[in-house]
Amino acid sequence: MTTPRPETLAKLTPVLTKRWLSPDAWRIGTYEKLDGYAALRKALKAHPDDLIQLIKDSGLRGRGGAGFPTGLKWGFIPQGDGKPHYLVVNADEGEPGTCKDLPLMTHDPHALVEGVIIASYAIRANRAYIYIRGEAVHAARRLRNAVQEAYAKGYLGKNILGSRFDLDLVVHSGAGAYICGEETALLDSLEGFRGQPRLRPPFPATHGLYASPTVVNNVGTIASVPYIVLGGADWWRTMGTEKSSGPMIYSLSGRIANPGQYECSMGITLRELIELAGGMQPGHNLRFWTPGGSSTPLLTAEHLDVPLDFEGVAAAGSILGTTATQIFSDQDCPVYATYRWLEFYHHESCGKCTPCREGNYWMVRVYRRILSGQGTHEDLDTLLDTCDNILGRSFCGLGDGATSPVTSSLKYFKQDYLDYIEGRNAPKLSDKQLVGAH
Amino acid sequence: MTVFTEETRARAREIIARYPADRSRSALLPLLHLVQSEEGYVSPAGIAFCAEVLGLNKAQVGAVASFYTMYKRRPTGDWLVSVCTNTMCNVLGGQEVYDTLAEHLGVGHDETTADGTITLEHAECLAACDYGPVMTVNYDFFDNVDPQTAVGVVDELRAGGRPVPSRGARLCTLKEMSVQLAGFADEREGAVADGVPGEPTLRGLRLAQEHGIAVSGFDPNTPIRSKAEAAEKAKAAAPKPAPAAKAEAGTPAAGNGARPAGNAGAGEPAPAAAAAGSTTRDVKAPDAKSPEVRAAETRQPDAQTAVPDAPGTKVPADGVPPSPRDAQEAEAAGAAANPPAGDGKPAGDEAGAQERNLREAEAGAGAGSPNASDRGAQK
């Protein structure tokens, strides 16, 4: 394995991940020794509006995939309206390929708790929830423990550190539904309903949890807040690019020598990331990859030098998403990969909107037929037509996400589809797996 | 209903108390985990129990229970073995692991072995792709599994052993796990401390450490500017490069946080016009409402549409009177914060306009002490 070049190494920016190296950082004592809760003390002395301004100045954008400016979102909360406000942390990590929030909550849960307190103070919320994916049990253990420790130390509860600010924080486990990562579905789920998205507007900023003004932010977004409060907006902007500021945790998986979490300055390229990860595995050549989870259109070896920030990836025809880069090689089949993702979207579609519910159901069947060697040329048109009828026609982005791998794989790898249809590729699925597919 | 003891009822009350008094329905998911912890699945009795303590009907609870895959509808084994077969794990060998286990155990997806010990399922992405292929036992991880190690794990479980997960805590039974999912602390001595981060989690950090890379310029005493100062700065220094963002040497050996060059950017907040470009689908400012929207709003589970047979949701709370007038006020308030199209432009299209509107709204809202919203539904 070759050592990465110095200029590539220089793109590493360990900020949010840094405490993971301290095995006890999840305990409040260790956390406090590592700058922990210093940001809270500092923030409670400032006016909440100044904190919102600080986050605006930092250029922090949501880490959950959409990249909406965080300060702007906080600023949308109407103040002095007499209604309770809520902060809800979206910790329902489940986008295929994404695995950055779970380690953060497991190894540095107090960073999130501290961020929650500061953000709640800024938006004047006295109640906050962390909606954590049900399966994320160890992260939830650590988080619940952290919340308990924070209460015991007076960082949560009544009159926090003598500031007259009160906050209650509840860690709420989900129950296995990817759709609850969509913010309005999450709110419905948190209210005790089936997790189905709401039509917007109205937006959560005015009609969120319990029809009250609510900010929903991703784990990484909220965990960034204490660092910005301590280091300042200008320091934060020394990392990343002008429009995509700060560090970002890139989750690399697949056919590379060293898969894992690499926190880098936003705007790093895949070429550099692969270099950091020790190169491709021996015998594997890059063929296709997702820049930010399976809901972001596939990119190829042509896109090795695309800057992985919100603008750069968009210019390349994809979406930065959750910066979950899943890397596939010439030994992986893009048609099969897409089929597996579609099985996922089909399973996870909540069923509320017809295009997504029915479209994914049928596309899975078309893929099964193609992969079993029984596809037709018309199937490819059917797929594109179905995508046309899903994209933009449902309440939330789940259906849109499902079309991403389909249209992008057809764009770059149509020949692979034709090879199955025209019999040059051996069928990947057997007749046994095809039961009920027709 | 006799299945559930007074202890379960006490726990149920504790769960309900976590949520605002008039919003007890929020306790439904944890309550379903709770009844699953008693019976290993959500039985008709479990559904009746949740309905009773929340004042819902059984159909309402059943509709929710059947939506979520973690609520099992048939009795389960002590050990729920989930193998990730989503794309990444799949191509790395996860499908083979699943197929081997299914064959070895003689069960399919969501089925339990004849001896009642193991329930097998294939799972969608478990958020551990850097450890793929992965499987979990009662949601704790076994990383980089292959068919042999997976068979080894289930054989040990069937023989009464407790294999140690790669990360996370030592194993507990599915019923014990469900208590934690209901929001209770893991009471086992030292279980929270179990598990150190795996190598993939630390890879980027180790690389930085080995090569002496750190982020420079971090001063925890950087003052938080007051709003007035910030506005002044923004006015005075629009296109000024941020001071710290210079290329300060790419030699990591020097030990100073080598920052990538060329990202010097600006005293102005991120121009969100670009942001809007990538997010328009999701996030726009509230707009004038169409009848369709209103209909959807009516269907939202908010205060004004409290389910008639849900007494828990009807308790009047200060601050949230369930009257339509209240909703109109809220709407007005929302519109005030984000006036739609006041300047002839569609709201949400241009972040500058939003910023501007916001500033006006804030000015209107007055200084607002931190405790302005003290009242609310909180205790």
C-alpha cells in the first residue's frame, strides 16, 4: 500500500471525528476534559439571535443529504409566537451506504447532546427529541447514558447552568422504517403514527411536531454546532469550499483497500479519497460509485475528479447526499446493484403515494426478468417510463431516490442491460428466485 | 390482558410521562417495544394493552404496529439474526451468508427455527457498510462475516453460548433488548462501556495522526459576535477572504494542520441561492395554500384534529388550544416569518429574499428574551 501524497493527506480535517480516538469520550468526565460543554457555557452567555447569526455566518449546511443552510432553517422559526418550539434530531440513519452518524453517536454522544442544547437555546425550544433508528442499539445505549449524565450535571433540565433556560431531551427509538428518515414522516412517527410523509407546505418550521414550529436537523449538523460556537464562523469556513463550508465525514465502502470514515475538507475528490483509502483492492478497477448513498445518481470512473461538495456533484449530474461513497469495481454488475437497491425502495416505500408504491413494485419485477435472462428491449423503455412517472410525483423524495440508480445506470451502462437481454451475460437470478415475478 | 403485570404498567406510565401531557400518543412506539419485550412479539394482547393505556382503539394501534418491521407479528426466538443483503453487503458476500444460514437453519426470512431459538431475517442497509458484509444478532454487530463465521455464530447460539459481537455490547436476548428500545437504560453492569471503535471507523483519524495532520486556527475563545456587529461586518467586508484560509504549507510533516489551499472564502454567509438549487424539492418557504394543502393539513395529526376516541390527545394544554382560530394564527405567524412572494417573486426561489424577510420578521418579533417561550406545553 502506498502512502498518500502530502497534499492529499492535507485534506484530512479531523474535527467531528477527533474524539473517537479517545476510547472514553462517551463518558461525560472525559468529554469535559476534551473541550466538552465549553461551547454550551459560551453559548448561554450569548443572545439566541446571535447564535443563529453565527451559524448563518459559518455557512453550515445540513449533513443529512439536502444541504439546506442550517442557520436559515433556524431563522425560519417564528419567535414570540406563544407556541412551544421543538428541536428534533434526525438520527434515523439508513440511506444505503451511509454509516457516519452511528459511530458519532456511539463514540462521541455528548457532542450531539451539547449541540442539541445549544440549538434548542437558539431557537427557543424547551423540548428536544433525538429520533434514533431502532436498529442502532449501541449508539442508543451510549446516547441515553449521555443524556442521563447531562441531566445529572445540570446541562439538561431546569435552569441550565443558571441561565433560566430549561430543556428536556428524550431519545426516542424508531422501529425499522427507512422512510422515517424523511423529516415529515419522522414527525408523524414521533407523534405515534405510521411514518408517512406530509405534504408541504406547511413546513415543519411553522407546523412541525404537534403542529408547532420545529427544526429537524441531522446528527452531523447538530454535532457541528459546538465546534462553530467555540472556533467561530471564520475558522469553520477555513475548511471546505466557499459554498460548502466545513469538514465532512466521507464514508467509504466497497472495493477499496481500507474502507472507513474519512473526515475531509468538503470538495475533496474521489480520486483523493481512494488514495487516502489505500487504493482499490488488488484486481479491482473502479467502475461505478455513489457520491452520497443509493438515492444519488451513480457516477463512473470519468468522475474521479469531481469536487465532492454540493455544487460540484450537482454539476456532474448527481447529488452530494450523505457523502456515502460506495465504490464498485469491474467485477460488480451495475444492473444487479440497481436491482438490489430497488428491492430496498420497494420494501421501504410507505405506500402513501401511488407512483412510488406501484412504480417500485413493478420495476423490481422488470429487473428480475432482465436478470433472469428473460428481459426484452421494451423493458428498458418501461423502466425509463416508470421513472418518469415516479420522479417528482410523490410527497417525499423516496421515490425520486429510487429512480436515481435506474436512470443513471441506464445512462452509463446500457450495454450491461443489453447483454442480459440479448443473452451475452449469464442470467444472475435463477428461475427459483423468479417465482411470482411475472 | 392479564399477560401484563403491574410492573409493565408502571413502565408504561414512565414512558408516557416522557412526552407532553396532551401528546401521549407519542409514547406508542416505545410502548410497542415494551409489549414486545414481554412476549417476544406484538400480540393481540399487546395491541390491546397499548390501546388501553393510550386511550386509542385497537385498530389505531394495529395500523401502527404493522407499519414497522421491528415489531414482529409472530413469536420470535431469543436471537434475531439479521443479515444485510442490501447492495454493498450483497456484492461483498452478504447474500451468500444469508443463503447459507437459511439452508443451515432450515428457515426462511422472518421465520424461527423449530427449537425456537433463532429467528432469521434478511435486512436492508444496517449502516455499517465499511464493515460489510455484516450481520447482527439482536441488533449488535458481527462484522466482515463469511458463511463459515456466520454458521459458527448461530451454532454457538443454539448450543446456549453467547458469541461476542465485533463492536457494541455483549449479547442480550431479544426481549431484554426490547426493554432498551422502549427507552430504558441497559442495566447490565458495564454493557454501555462494551465495544471499542473498529478500525474502519478510525481509519481517517489514524492516517491524520500518523502524519501529524490537525486542523489549525481553532481558538475556543473566539468571541461570538453580536448581531449588530455581524451585520456591520457583512456590510463592510463583503468579498474579503477569510483570514485563516490561506494555503499554509502542504507539508503534513510540519505538524501544523495543513489546510488545502484555495478555499478562501468570504465574510458573507453561504449564498443560499445555490443551496436552494439543490434543495428546492424539499424545502421552500411556505406558500399560499391550495385547497389540496388545506385538506392534507386537516389530516395531519395536529391539535385541531385530535382523534375523537383518543382521550389522551384531548387534554387541553395551555398554549395549544385546539381551535381553528389558533391554527390560523399560526399560519399567519408562519407567513410573517416567510412572507410568500411579497416582492413578486415566488417564495423560496431566492434565499436572499428569505434572508431579508426573515430579518424583517425578526425585527417585528422584538428582542425576545431567551425565556420568551417558557410557557408552552412543558411541565
